[in-house]
Amino acid sequence: LDWDLAGQPDHAGLQRWVADLNRVYREEPALHQRDFSGDGFEWIDGNDYENSVLTFLRWPDEGRPILVACNFTPVVREGYLAGVPLAGAWREIVNSDAPLYGGSGVGNLGRVEATDKPWHGRSHSLSLTLPPLGVVMFTPEIAQ
């Protein structure tokens, strides 16, 4: 490995991104507890080819799920609706486009509020801003 590159801003941002992903993976049971069980993963929408977006939920044994939204285009998706099973505020726990990682800073200002608008067969929905070529993750602020 060329460790001298870690001092350059782009490389340091990627290093922070990987470190934060590892931290979130350890801290959030939904991301690891049911890896080998079908009930640990639930598609929200795996068919949105027109926007090149995938959304899904990860479920722990007990507690809060994690919503993951992946935007595979260089276009910011504002007002992107994702159906969720719980009302209330959802905290943005990961945003690959954060300036800390070398991104442009497009995101959701740390949280979004679920509305009573049913979407994707779920009782509530979130209106998300999806960063270009980015991944965001959310978890409800209240326990399930």
C-alpha cells in the first residue's frame, strides 16, 4: 500500500468514509444481526430503473430498522419518496456525499420527517434528497 497517499485530501476522505462505515456497521444491529436470514432484508423499491435508485430496509432482531437509499446517477434526486413502516423523524446516519469524505454536501440536513402518505405499500413515506452517485442511510429516532 502506498501510505503516502493517505495524506492527500481525496484519499483521506475515502479513508474516513471506510472508517465511518465500519463504525456504523458495528453500532447498528440492523446492519449485521440478520445477515443470514431473509427477514433481515426488505426491498422498498428494487425496480426504479428510470431513476437508477435502489431503496431497502435492514432489520435487527429487536429495535430500529435502517433505510438505505442508493443513487447510481450523477443527478441529485430531490423529493424522492421512499415508503417506511414508522412515523416520526428519521436521522441520517450515513451520507457518502458529505464534505468530510470529499463530497459536495448534498443531503438531508441530518434528518427527515415521515409523512402519513402511504408509499411502496407502507403506511408512511420520507421525502429524501439523494446525493449524486451516493448512498444515504437513515434510522428512526424512536425505538420500534
